[in-house]
Amino acid sequence: MTMNIIIADDHPIVLAGVRDVIAGDTRYNIIGQALSPAALVEMMRALKPDLVICDYNMPDDDPLGDGIKLISYLHRHFPLCKVLVLTMISTPSMVAAMYRAGAHAVVRKEGDLRELRTALAILQSRRTYRPQLAAVRPPSPGSDNIPALSPRELEVIRLFVNGMTVSEIAKHLNRSSKTVSTQKVSAMRKLGTQSDQDLITFCLESDLFR
């Protein structure tokens, strides 16, 4: 299922960076770009996106320029839309406040934005992305240290990382949910991952399904 996305940031270079991360991935479709909170709200009313990727702070003399106010407003007025916040802030209390206000993911701007791919995959799988939980560091791509998974485990993990739930995978593969869950847990144990988020991060960063 394609996720329709609006991106908003008062710095065009950041918008370009986000577009570069998403470009070519058929799971995501950018349907609009905004440079201010007012433009973002107007665009969301007209286009009704599945996800908004927005800067935490877009001043522009707008009442919603403050990050928490903007997140809260989006959460209240567009409850079906997920909110991914881009920010330079890393203070745990501030990040926690963003989640309390209604954010579904918080991604820090420093780095090469590769973390954005992980966050998007987790949101696509109907989960909340919490960066402080992603502590797994997978082997480098192509490493012989990646444990061998069975063909069925690989199939289950591939579908899971692409956004399907265990019950959806079971229906798709004509297996019981219990069997699929067992295969997923077995794969996670072999890969040394402790949570769904760790598993998705591992698969994306190690290019397990490239």
C-alpha cells in the first residue's frame, strides 16, 4: 500500500534531502511540499495525506511555528495522519514531549538522513518509531557474519519489513498466524534482535533484502 506524504520545512535544502531519501521507493508518494505551518495545514486539508514529515521549528511569525503546538494541532485536527518530526533536538525530555503531543516518529537531522528510511518503514508497518530504542548495530552489508535464515523465515521477515502484520502475512502465505509468528521469532533470535523496531532497523541497515 502506497503512503501519501507531505513534507514541510522552511529550508528548501532539507526538502530536497528528504525527497532524495524517498525517491524511487514505490511505497511512498510525495504529494505536496510546504515551507510554513500555515501552508502545511492548508495543504493537509486539501490533500489528506497518510503521513506528514515536518520540521520541528518553522517560525514564519506563525502561531503554530512552535514545534509542540504544531504537532498537537496536527494530531487533533488530522487524527488519521501520522506525524514524523525532523529536528536538531536530542534532549530526551524534549523528544518525549514531542511524542506526548502526538508525534509517531522523531528523526534527528544530523547525519545522512538514513535513519529516515528506518522510521518510514516502521510507520508503514503501523508502529511508532522511537530512536532511543534502536540500539542494534548490524554487520556491514554483505558480511558473512549475518546468520543464515531458512527460506520461510526470510519470506516472513521480508513481508514484515515491507509493512505487513503477522496476521496479514499468514493470510498472504496461507499459513496459520501461530506458524508465522514462530518463524518471525526464530528469525529475530538468529539475528540477535530484541524488538520489531530492532528487526526492521537491522534489515534496512544491512541491506538484507537488496
